[in-house]
Amino acid sequence: MPPYDPDMVARDEERERRLAAALRDNLKRRKAQSREAAAGTEPAAAAATPPPERT
């Protein structure tokens, strides 16, 4: 048996690619939120939520 499992290496590489893609998407989303906050607008998700009723 080789000192490493080629299937495990392939899975690790795929996991690293997925993680890198998720981190890029997260960074893009956070930067967009930051730009919206700096511009004084609400993020789309918050804008879609109605404000709580005042009593």
C-alpha cells in the first residue's frame, strides 16, 4: 500500500477548491454589504424584511 491514498488526495484537492470558491463568494458578499452600508442603503435581505410593528 502506498504511503498515501490517491483517492484521499483527490478528495482533499476537491475540498480545497470548494472551500476557496466559498471563501471568494463570502468575500464578495461581505464587500457588497460593506459598500451598501457605506452608501447608506440596506442590504437586499434586510430591505425585504418589514420593520417590526410599534405598539
